[in-house]
Amino acid sequence: SFQLPINGSLGTNLVRFKEAVERDTGNAIAIDILHGSQALPDRTVAKSVMAGEIEMAAANVVTLAGKVKGVDLLSLPFLFNSNVFLRTMLDPARASRKQLDNAILATGARVLMWQPYGTNVFFSKGRPIVGPADIAGKKLHASGAIDFEFGRICGGAPEMIAAGAQHEAMKTGRVEMVMTAAENVSARKFWQISDTLTRTNHSTVILLLLVNERVWQSLTGAHRDAIAKAAGNAERELWDGLVRADAEADAFARAKGMQVVELSSFDLAEWRACSAAVVETFMAESGRLGHELLKQYGLMRADPCCNQTPDVGGAGYKPH
């Protein structure tokens, strides 16, 4: 099951993954991608994989937080304000990646690959969302518990809404603004119901390609190797194309007449200040996995790859 449009960046990547698996297994393994109206609901599809109701699915990592406490660390505001940080944290060779994959595996679903989808931005109409004052009392969409808390603590009135219902919610006025990935300007046609994209880039949007563990163990070793290899290649392709996909989203928005707003370092400081308590709450409630991941985050930030402060000047903190 794949809930996003099949012609978007994640969809085309998934098709290439499917083709590689079928080619490398001599068509002994066939993958049928259910998308559009055939896709299972995005908020419960991970549980469907865990229960064996469907063999494989792409699911937003935030929808696993109820089963795997601490897994939504990647949604904490402003911790991953560089794609380098996020990619390093999810490097298959690092302890943080192994901890995440093992915690999810305990639910009965195996992670085949992480699917980065950019960062959360604000879609609005009539004006940009420059600072917390611009969401005060406003109805806004949130995709997970941490994004919900971010919106609430910074003064908004967030509502948890399924990804597939975002467009309709804003169109009908159920919400006045949406926090979601920039690519949804084209993938979910947000240019039709919004005229401004504000690049707060405050948290990551990332999905997982999951396979039911019983199904995985039923495969031959050679077939598991072929699938794992295809998944590894597909994941690297997504990371390598992430900056380009972000730039293409901005260009598409501008071509549709939308305003794309970058934030100043002063604006970002305001957002950081209002959302600091979100991290504190996570630390108090995220359990052993959350604490271990925060420890790994600290170690990662001390590495040569990640010990530089990202540029947060006039152009905001665009992915590196």
C-alpha cells in the first residue's frame, strides 16, 4: 500500500524498487503497488503490516509512535535542520539506525528502507507564517503528536488530520493552514488551495517502507538479499535527490503564482524559543528508546560531519 501519488518522488522511487526486485529475482517475487483509492488509510497502515493484513506498505514514521515510544524523535522541532544530520542519524552503520529498526521490528514489521520526504513547511492563504504570532488561535493541520504539540505550544489550534484529507480540510476551511512537506504543493495539489509556502523547515517528514516479518522470513535467503539490495539502492537514491526535490517544489510553487517565503535568523529564533518545551516533553515521556536516540544524536552532532552550525541567515536553513 502506498498512499502518496505514484508519480511523485517517493512513488517513482518505489516503482524503480519494484522493478529491481522483480528483475533480480527473475520475477519470482512480484510487487503490486496499491495506490490512490486502493491504498489503505495512512494513519493505520503500519498496524495493518504488523498484523499481516497487508504484506508491505509505506507509512509515515509518526504513525508508529503509539506502538514504538520514542520513534518520532525525528519530528522534534529544529533538531534536524540539515539533511546531513538526518541522513547521518539514519545511516545503516550507526547505532541510532539499528536502534530504530530493531524497535520497529519488535512490532512484527521490518523496515526495508527509510523514505525521506523533505521537511515540514507551512501552507497558508493571504499571508506568510513568519512567526508564532501568525498561527495564534488559527486552525492548523498536524500529522503527528509532536507536530501537534509544536502547533499548540506556539499558539495555534492544531488538529490531527490524515495526510490524504489535508487538501480537503483546507479547501473547506476545517483548517486555515497546513504543516506538511513542500513537495505536496504538486503531489497533493496544494497550489489549488494555498497561495503562500513558508519555509519554516521545522521538522522532518519521513516515511518507512515496511514488510510483515512473517512474510519476510517465509522468503528464501536469495530473495531476501535481492529485496534488501534493491531497498538500499532506492534509499540512497532518495537521499541523493532530496535537495533537488526541495528546489523543484519551490520552483513549482512559484510557477503556479505562489509566494515562497524564507525566514530570517530572527524569525527562526522566535520559533525555536516557543517550541523548546516540545523537546523537554519528549525527553520526559519518550522512554528508553527516546533517551538512547537523544544520546546518539549528541554523539552524532560531535562527529566531524555534523559539528558545524547550519546557516540560518536570511535564506533560512535550507537543506545542505
